[in-house]
Amino acid sequence: MSLKDPDSKFDDLQARIDRARGESLPEPAPRTSGGAGGLATALRLSSELFAGVIVGGGLGYFVDRFAGTSPFGLIVFILIGFAAGTTNLVRAASRRTNGPGTPPETRSGG
């Protein structure tokens, strides 16, 4: 039995640990786009539109009840709610596309 250098024992131990880690850990699978993140985005975008129409319909209903203008208030406010929901939908989708840190594009006035 020969005495080895203590550093070589640690190097040998480290080599065995590295081999064991390499054998036991599989390679991570490449990440694909979509999945649960895509589903969450789709649900959020659809709820933006749905909420606008529901809020507009509710406001229109109450305007009709108190002003006695049935069904014109409901029709007008549902259309306003649809427009607001669509605006929120486009805004949220562009944030998703451009990323949260991207400044909004400047619009040309004209």
C-alpha cells in the first residue's frame, strides 16, 4: 500500500462524483413554446373581451331601467363594451408580443 498525495485523492473523488452525476441526471429536454403559458395567455385575452362586453351590457341595462330607453341603452353600451374589450385585447396582445419592457411605439399624428 502506497501513500498517495492528498490532492490526488480529492481529484479522484471529484472525478467519480462527476461521473456519477453525469450518469444519473438526464439531459434537460429543449423548451418548446406554447403549453400552459399559451393557454394562460389565451384565457386572459378572451376574458379581456368577455369582461368588456359584460360590463357594457350591465351598464346599458341599468341605464335603460332608470332612463326608460329600453333597448337602446343596452345596445349602445354593449357596443361600447365590445370596443373597450377589443382595445384591451389588442393592448394586452401587443404587450405579449413586444415584451413587458418594450416602450410603446410612437404614433404619427396626422
